[in-house]
Amino acid sequence: MAAQINSTEVLGARLLREVAAEEGSLEDVRLGGTVVVVDVDGRFSPSHLLKGEGMTIRELEHVHVFRCSKERLRVTLGSLEGYMLWGEHVSKGREWLGTIVLGGVGGDIMVGWRGWLGVDREMVGGFREGVSVEEVWAERERRQEVVDGKGWRGLCEIGEFGWG
């Protein structure tokens, strides 16, 4: 059974409850989804979710926490898809809502462990009304060029940033 992947990577380490409040991920876990947390700094504690969000232990079973070193981050991220889609765990068959990376200083964006940053692609306009599937399919390469030409947008407590 294939699950839809709507992956959002967030670099930083404000607790999952604060990051996910922006995305609605925790409410989605309650409604049948699952979330992955990759904790590079070892500061994440699921107990905060029980207190702050009022999640139950049963719901917490669908928040998968991986701890790894900065050196193993790429390998860990690379293995998540196989685990989440085909691994034997209690969340099998649930929608994988996203991946949140806490810590792991480096990469294109860096925020401190007390901060957070939501990262999204710049918006690309939708197709015009009444367009057929055949027309959309014929325009897919041009459409991909438009998407690739758009940048990225980061939003945090001090403002919004764009790049790319």
C-alpha cells in the first residue's frame, strides 16, 4: 500500500509541538497520519507533546523519532522512505505527513536550537480553469521549468526570507 508523502523539512529545534502547530501536523497525527522527527542534537523529548499538546500515548506511537549524528544525517534521511513506506511499525498504512529535522547545523539554512524555520517553495500559480488532463500532461515539461525557476521561502519568528 503506497502512502502519500507530503514532506516538510524544518531545520532548527524548537520542540515539535511548536513547529507542527504551524503545519497542523499534530492534529493530522490524531486524524490518522504519522510524522518523523530526526533529532541530531538529542534535545527532543516526546514528553513535551503529552503535556503541551495533550496527545495520548497511543497517538504518540505515530511520531517516529530517529537520533543520529550530524555525519549520519544524510544516510538517516535516505533510509526514511523505505522504513516509513515498507517497514514493520504501528503506523504502516497511515499517511506520512512529513519529516522534521531538529539540529544538524549546516546546509543552506541554519538556525539555533531554540529557533525554528518553516521552509516552502515559492508559490506557482495553478492551471487555468477548464484545462484538460491532456493539456496539463502536454505542458508538464514547461511547467516543471517554471517550478524549478521559483525559489524557496523561509518563515520564522523574525520574518520571511527568500532565496534561489
